[in-house]
Amino acid sequence: MENQEKKFLKTEGNEWFKRNVHKISDNSPEISVLCNWLMPFKNKINNILEVGSGCGNKLSQMCWQLDSLGLGIDPSSLAVDFATSNYGERCIFKIGTATTLPVHLDQFDLIHFGFCLYLVSRNELPKCFKQADLLVRPGGFLSIVDFDPLKPHANQYVHSDGLKSYKDKYYQKFCELGNYTLVNKYSFSEDRHHFSMDPYARTSLTLLFKEKK
């Protein structure tokens, strides 16, 4: 049985933080796009959950632009401490993974998956989707940043032996649940904020609406 989540909680989450903390910016282009999409519904978005909140900067940006409060979940204790120290005014950050979401809490107006679904163990993916669906209020939104491959496939995770990167169209899997509608999609690549002709370099931001019925 795969234990990707356990390894990220134990070591790799902190290693990710060490590799990436110097790259953070208080203004993420894809988050700006997301907030522009959501601006007509700003008065309906009062609480945001980001899964894979990392250093906290992107959740903070969402909360400032949408005038909301936020909860960030990340497996790295170093990232949670950093985010709490630097972005704790509107946000709370806790240690966790995409498969251990706080389903006992009230529902959220927006759940954002911040480039983390490609690392979820395949046997845990249905649980992840179920927990997220329980936490999005009917009439709320769900957004995803992740790889956008032509076809689903898996690669070796380059930073740690024994881990996999699972590239798939995750927004489609939520739509297949039957109660989500695709609102917008923005296709870009890791190093350029526009569409890539290379199918292996494509990433996307997608916004879904959870139907009320």
C-alpha cells in the first residue's frame, strides 16, 4: 500500500519547504486570475480552505483580494510555522494532507487545491474527493492548480525515491461526481504564464461551481 502522505508528513514536506521558500511571492499570477474570476461573487466568499498551502502566501493573497478568512492545510511543519509567522493575520495554518481534511468543520465557500493532488496516493484519491466534496457548501466553489496532461500517467517523483507524481485532469474527476460545473480554465506552464505547446509541460488552474441541487 502506498504511503506518500506519511512520507510527506515525516520528511518530504519539510524538504519541499526548504527547496521552495526562497521562491515565494506575495503576488501569484494564477491566484490573481482566480480572484478575478471570483470577484463577482466576492460577497459570497467568507471562508477559504487551501489544501497544500505551502508557505502560506497564496492563501493570504486569496484572503486579501476576496476579503475572506482562510485555513491552510500542509504536511510540512516548517511551512506551517513559516506561514503562521508571516501570513497569520487572516489565516490559520495546520499540519495535514489532502486525505486528512477537517470534515468536522463548517463548510467552506471556496476550497483550493494548491498543486498537491498529483502527489496523493491513488488508493487514497476517492477519500480525498469525498472529504473535499463534504466541505464545499452547495453554491460554493472549488479550484485546482495541477498538471494538465493529454493522458493520465505517472512519473518518478524526482526529489525522493519511492514516490510517484500522478498527472491527471483532476477537475474532470470532480465534474464526474455529477454536482460540479466547470466555470473557467487557465492553461499555463511552470516557467511561463501562457499555454505551452509541449503537452508534458502543461499546468492548469480550473474553477468549478458546486450546484445547489
